[in-house]
Amino acid sequence: MRRERPGMPHASAWGVGPPPQAEAWGIQPVHHVGADGPVRPFAPESDQRQAPTRPRLLLHLCCAPCSTHVIQVLQERFQVAGHFYNPNIHPETEYQRRAAEMEGYAQGIGLPLLVSDYDTLRWHEAVRGLEDEPEGGLRCLACYRLRL
């Protein structure tokens, strides 16, 4: 069943590959899942009769509330695992609180989850010199690059 949010196109409407603004944002994709057609997992010859598995997807997660819908939608087509890494969140107690909520949610739905250590030093290094950038500016791009 296809789920869509009001005003949001279904992923198939975006076509294959990165969004057009990816190049402008400086995002260089490493691999496109399914760019050449359906993804077929490797199976030894003796194992060819097993049902095909869904491709795996590692999803960056910012917090539990923002993740629920997208995880449900992606799990229809992928084996989803989550990665919580957000060194831009301050103070550390807030980071730990969000990580704990994400862990609780992931455990409740059986989602494999990797939680990275709080590493604010790397974030400060990544955005140094961009402190006066407006919201949505180059500082955000530097933060996305770090986290992804």
C-alpha cells in the first residue's frame, strides 16, 4: 500500500538518482540503490530458490518523532537499519535524551539501530567560520555533510 503525505510526491515521482539540487548542495552520491533496475541480492547457486530479500538501507535518524512515518514507509521496500548521529544537538543531556527515545522506539519496532557517540568537537570543526550563516545556509550544508 502506498502512503503519501499531503503535498508530498511519492518517491517514484522523483525518478532515479539524486534530487536535482544535490549537486548544488555539494552532495556526491556514492551508490544508487536500484539505479539499473530492481536490486537482486547475491545468492549462491544452491540457494537460488529462496524468496528474494529486500535491499538494505541505512537511514540517518534525527529523533524518534520525526522518524516514525518514514521508517514505516521505507520498511515496505527495504530492510531498514537506523543511525542516530547528531553532534549539532546541544547540550549533551538533550542529545542523550533524544538518543534514549530513539533507542526505545527502535527496540519497540525491532529496528536495528546504531547510536554514535556525542562528538560536538567534530561538529564545531565542521562549521567553524560559518557561525553567522542564516538558518538553511552553508552551516546547514556542512552539518549535513558531517552527519551523512
